[in-house]
Amino acid sequence: MVREFYPDEAALRHAAERLAPACKAPLCVYLSGPLGAGKTSFARALLRAKGYTGRVKSPSYTLLETYQLADTEVLHLDLYRIAEPEELAYLGLTELYSEHLTLIEWPERGVAMLPPPDLMIRIEDPGEGRWLEFEAMSSLGQNAIDQLVGDSNTR
């Protein structure tokens, strides 16, 4: 597990940029934290760092946004408005998880219907800056953390 402090939005974006090269399909990333902590900002920065140039919308109301990259399609889910995990069954996403880079905000609201994470990112917003905690749940997740840590050692 890696825990790092990011003093501002630019530093948060930089963390996503450092992690991006290791985020390749199939990889499932859970993004957890309180409302307004920066989960969507982190996902947006990650997509930008992976080369997506279009508009990156928050999937808060649509539940799911997809983004086509040169090498894969990214599924970006926001489960904040999910009342019961079973609601996810209607989306028919089960088959897609193993083929895509999947970013899931508020995973705790749909955990019974979600694939297990490869990487868990917890964002804490104490008011000034943010703490990010990166925890590998698979070898793919560990590769991503190794990329993050390796890049921070060469800065």
C-alpha cells in the first residue's frame, strides 16, 4: 500500500498522469472517498494522460460513460445514485469488465455486482490538499503501484 499527500488539484492530476501508463485493460480500479474528494477529477486526469482529448463528463447522472482510446475502451462508472447493487444487472456490464479499463466511483454501493478491484484508490480530503491511498488487490494493481512509486523516485 502506498499513501501520498497531494497539496492541490495540479498535484492530484500529476498522480493520475504518473499512474496512467500502467493502467491497461483489463484493469478494474475502485475510486473511493467522500463527496467532492476528487474521484472524478482523478479519473478525468487519468483519461487525459492516456490520450483522450474529448470531453470527460462525470457519470453521476448517466451512471456510465465510455471513452475510446487507441488501445482500449474505458468504462467509467459512478454509483453514487445506486440504491441497490442489483440495479447494475440491468446494464449488462458483466462481460465487459474483463475486456476494458474500468474506473468505478462509489464502488461500495454496488460491490455485490462488481468485479473485484485490481487497484483500490481511496481519496481523503481533509480540507487542505488530499491524501491518496493506493492498494493493490492483484498483480495488475501492483504493477500500477510500482509505476507510481517508480516514477515518484525519478522525479
